[in-house]
Amino acid sequence: MPSLAPTVSGSVESYSVTPALPDGVAIDSATGVIAGTPGEDVNHGAYVITARNAGGSAAFTLTLNIAAKEATEHASEGTLAFDAAINPKRFVSVGASVTIRATGASLSTTSGAVRIFRNGQQLEAAVDVTSDAIRAGSILAEGRNDIVVLATDTTGHSLSLAATLWAGSQTLAVNVRTEAGTAPGSTTVVAKLSDDDTVGFEETTSTGRVLLHDVPNRTILLSANATANRFATLTTVGGAGTVTLQLAGFKSPSDVANNDFSQGFAGWEVGTAGSASLVPHTETIEPGTVSAATASASASLHRAARALSAAQTSLAAAPKAHPLAAAAAATGDMDLQLSTVGEGPRSVSRTFNVAPGTSRVMVRYRFITSEVPGGYFGSGYNDSYAVSIRSLQGGGSVSDSHSMNGLGLAAFDAGGSTAWKTLSLPVSSAGDTVQFDLTVTNVGDDLYDSSLVVDAVAEESLSVAVSAPEVCPNETVTYTASGGSASEAAWAGGGAPASGSGTTFATRYVAAGDYTGTATAGGKTATAPVRVKEASGAAWVARFPTSTNTADLASAFQVNVDSFIAALRAAGATVSISATYRPAERAYLMHYSYRIAKQGLDPASVPRMVGVEICWVHRSAQGAVDNTAARFAAQQMVNAYGIAYAPALQSRHTERLAIDMSISWTGNLTILGAHGEGVSITSEPRTGGNTTLHQVGAGYSVIKLVSDPPHWSDDGH
């Protein structure tokens, strides 16, 4: 707390205060200055300050409202990791034996020192713990396993490991065939889990056959690439048994200039299944009305209800109903809408030649599924899409394939539409042949349909790339122009310098914010955005605040805490809560600010946390790394947080199993115990540090951490 100095008239020989100030705070009897660091919260405490001299005394009342330092749990110097047999980026066998290795610390082998959770539930099975390993055995279930391991080392410090493991028991055979039905020779097959496309499998085969083991029975996105830039995609499920990927080469290029559908389907291969249609272009789609289906006790009636709801979800009608639809139709701005018709995939493609001087081609599209408003997100009805671009002369390829579940619910609006996406591919500047392949797949049934809406295909003759999409203040950003007359580009939108010329442009931005580098050449303009993140410092401390509400605690622990606090207040004690649930983001900021400021951690080595766009690395105005400034900023955060010990990344606070509160009373305290017994506390201190009160709290399963004055938890850690 900041020091408080009295303002007086006349001479003062001594100062005194009644009652005594909180632990850690004192008054200087000669000067009257009140200073210190409180060990507990003081909530509107009233104190009488008396000044005396030979002629008498004068008094005034001071009200203090002081928040004690944020309590932290001690983090171990060691780490936990799965042993080599378990890879979170690959499919894992349901029967796999899970072992976690500890490095840099010795594990405590006492009972309860290790806890393992799967999908939020603590596992009750016995765990074999040695000083360097935790052998959990076969703890995985089919599908998603969110594993959290909490352990304590022999010094009492905490270690943790959190990871998602996708486990399965299926074997999926993938055959790859040419258009003639033969094995294609050397082919790379990629399998991605649609729920998380960082998990999967990649193998190159010369036999045209790949076996995928331990596949969960979820939607799987398959692709294959062979020589001559032949390509295939397929959406299937882990339990499909055997599937075939049919490679497609380049089709004959169309000479119809119809990348914007102004000439209908001319120049596009849309098949004959009636799955493609033209709709007026709209930037936003008004959600269709989704009617609720009446619940049914039988599976057949349930499917009928789904069919009725699907019919009432006006997916295709939504763009036409939009207020901009009439204007779009009047100007001829139309989109191609590729929709599922029954279960399985539907595809369209376009092949054409690009003129010399073109640097890249691109397509703009979005995915719409009635499964989202229909209430089937997260289910096995996991419809998907795939978009790919290939170039013949340039030899490049790029693709984007996702399922509904893999995109995440946040990617969709209420009508089941994603935002517009853009996929682009550099092509040979000497001229090239390109092919666009687009597929949408209905997975699991033939009811709720999905669509892939294509705004347009475009050719770009000038483009700008940026060295990094996100940088820190004063970090050098390099923009590079390509295609067309890139060497003659004039640049604008820089920081220091603000402008330049030539193919590349290097600049630095001082302040956080969104910036755009702009190149102009040959009558064309191209841009690239860059975001400058905010540097570390005291301003971050106010963000991601710790809760002081017991409602944010885990439900069972909340009941215990509320009962204990109610008993305290009924007995006449004063209770002030300073912390309950601490967000993971706040724990991250506290942990790494302390490690940089106090333990010499290199700011550049701090891992990024999604949602916390902070720059731990600081730079001088000339762009040089300035670790002194970085440590100073981290120290500012440590001071503002009031950190005294190394904070843990994962603690009882982040688990919603701890509360920091100051407790005080006057005289004797008679409190009702958890089993209805009366307990009289006559000993001192008359604060939360009283050992008899600790016993009462333990009866309520609210355990005191003695080394941390305000801290109570479910297990005393």
C-alpha cells in the first residue's frame, strides 16, 4: 500500500493508533506515517489516530480499505511430459498404457500427491508413482480424452500437464487409384481428424494402399497427392473399414472467361446431380428460421422430426431473402452455391489458363450447414467441405478442408454460416494452367444439408506478403511485392520510415495497433496487414481479473466455503474475500512476469497463450532486442500483482478449488462446526491465522495453507 502521511498544524511529540493496524502495516510514532504491506485484506477498517504534545492531544478517524497481495502457489522447477509412446498429434490406441515422465524434479510418492483427470472427472484407479514417472495404465476412452495431471514434487511444489489425446480402436484401409483404376506409384496420403486437424497421420506409399491404426470413430478428412500434381480428397469416418481415394489430373482448360458466374455455369464443371445453383451475392446471410421438432420416443419418429426441421430450415432461401438480394440480382452479381443432395460428397471444378504476368489466383467462399441451427454441432453428423487449387506449370497446390466440428461453433453465425474465406496460390509468372476443385459432403445421414458458396475466382497480378502477421513494437517488418511490376512498387503505410520504393520495404511501428503496408505499381495496388501487439507492463495487471465471488468456485467446494463463511458471519466474524477463481490468462501473466523479472528467463522463450496478445520481448527504437527493458516491464507487473513467490501456471485457484479471504473478530468467537457442534475460540490471533479456526475450517473441508495468510483450499495446497 502507498504510505500515508498526516497533515497537522502545530508540533506533535508522538502518534498512536487504536486498534492495532493489520499485520504488516505500522505507524511511525514520531512522524505519524503509516506504511507497510498487509498480510490480509482490510475491508473499510476504522482506526483512530491520536497526536499528542505537552499541551494535550487531537484525534481523527482513518478508514482503510486494503487489498492484500495476490496469493500464489509455488511452481516446481520440473516438468511433466508423456513418454515417447504417447503422441498427442497422432491417434492413440484405446488400450495404450499411459506413462508420464518427470524431469527436473523428483515426484512425491505420498498418497494423493498425484491426481489425474479425464474430461473433467478425476480418475479413481490406482496410479503407480515413482520419483520420475507416473504410470496411469489404460485410462483412455474411445474419442476425445482431455487429460490433466496434477502432481507435487518432494519439496512440496506443484507440477502439471494438460493435453488432449484422441484414442481409437478402428483400422481404416485407404486405397488410392488413378482415373484408370490402377495404383498411382509414389503417393502421399494425409489423414486429419476433423475435430482437430493438427491430429492425424501422413505416409508416402508406392503400393497405393495405406492402413491407419487406432483411428477414433469420428469424421476423418483424407487427401492424396501424386506425381504430376494429381490430387484427391475424401471425407469419411474412422469406422468405414475400407475407402478409396480417386486421383484426378488436370482437365482441359476452358477458354470462357467466367470466374464471376456472370455467364452462369459456362466454363465450370458442375455435373448433372442438381447440386449446383446460382444465388444473388450477399456479404451477410440472414439466418433461416429453424422450427423446433417435437420430441419422439422412437428412432424412426426422431429421424422424421429431423427431416421436417431440415425442410423448414431455409438454407438456400436465406440469401434470396436478404435485403441486398434484389440489388445483387439487378447488377448480375451472382454466387455459385454447391449443396449436398442426400448423403455423400458433391463437387464442382474449373480449369483455365492464366495470362503471363499473373502472380497468383484465389477463390473466395464460405461454408454453410443447417446442422448448426438444427442443434447437431458436436455430433456425428459432421458435414464438411474441401477447396483446392493446383497449378500445372508452377507445380504448386494448396487446399482447405474442414468439418463443422473442426471449425468450432464460434466459426458459425446463428444461421450456420462461416465468414468468407480466401484461398490463394502463387502461379508461374510466364503463364500457367490452374484448376479449382470444390466439394461439400453430407456425413452420417441424408437429412440436414450443407452448402459451399463461392463468391468468385480471381487472378492477381500484384500481391504483397509480410514477414510476420504479428510483431512487437519496434520489431522490423518487411513487406515484399510480387507479380506485375513489383520492382517499381511505391510503398506507403509504414511507421519508421513511413514510405519506400522497390520490391521490398522494411519499417518499424512504435505503438500497438493494426497497420497496413500498401504497394502501388503498374496502375495496381496491393496491401498486407500487420498487427503490432502490446508490450508487457503494468497495464496488463488489470486484465483478466481474479473473481471474488464464491459462485465461480467448483460446485462442491462452493457449498463447503459458503457454509463455512455463513458460520463465521453468524458468529460475528468479519470475512473479506480477495480471490476465488483465477483465470488461466492471469495465471500465465503472473507466472511469466515473475520468471522474467526474478529468474532471468529469456523473454523470447515464453510460449504464446491464445487470447493474450502480449509482447514479452522489448526492442529499442533501432529495433535491437532490449532485455533490460523487458525485465523492467516484467518487474512492474510483479510489483503491481504483489507477487512474493513463484506463481504456478495451474493452481487450486485456476481449478476453482481455492479462496483467499481475511477473517477477523473481537473478543471470543463461538462458531458452529460442520457437524452442528459449538466451538469457542478464546485464543489469539483473532484472525484467519488462528489454529483452532483452521480445525473448524477443516471440518467444512476448507483447509488452511498456513504459509499463505489468506489462502484456503480443498486440500490445503
